[in-house]
Amino acid sequence: MVGFDQALKHLKDNRDKAAAIRLPKWEPDVAIMLRKALDDYPTRAAGQPTHDYLTAASRYGYIPWIPTQIELLSDDWQLCDATGKPVD
């Protein structure tokens, strides 16, 4: 288990592998992922992000995510693979 700074580094370092992070108190199907913005301007639809962003993934799909103060200061983040299974 790590702090949010290390968890965010895990997402950024594994950007092309679709890594995830999560807190153990969350429902098992919930994880945070770093979604890549489309780099190719002609194929990007209006309203799509122009920069990478964090999303919460669950059985309901993906939604943009902004961490709370409690989540930012938590030291029990789990580093996960793309399926949400802890890797450490």
C-alpha cells in the first residue's frame, strides 16, 4: 500500500498498459484509471478531452474523477493491473 503520489506515478508510468489504483474500502469493482486523450485532432469529436484525465471505473462504466482531500492523503492505495487486481 502506498500514498496517492506513488499511486499516481504508477498510473503515469503504466499509461500504455491500462493500470489502475484503488482504495481497499471501496467496492471490489471500483478502480481509478488514467485515460489518454486522443492526440489526433481530426478524429477527436467536439467535447472530448485534449489532455489525459482520471476516471473512476465500475460496473456502470467510466466517469471523470477528482480525488477528495481524504483520498489524496490516504496511505493505503493499492497498485493494480487493468482488471483492478492488486499487483503488489
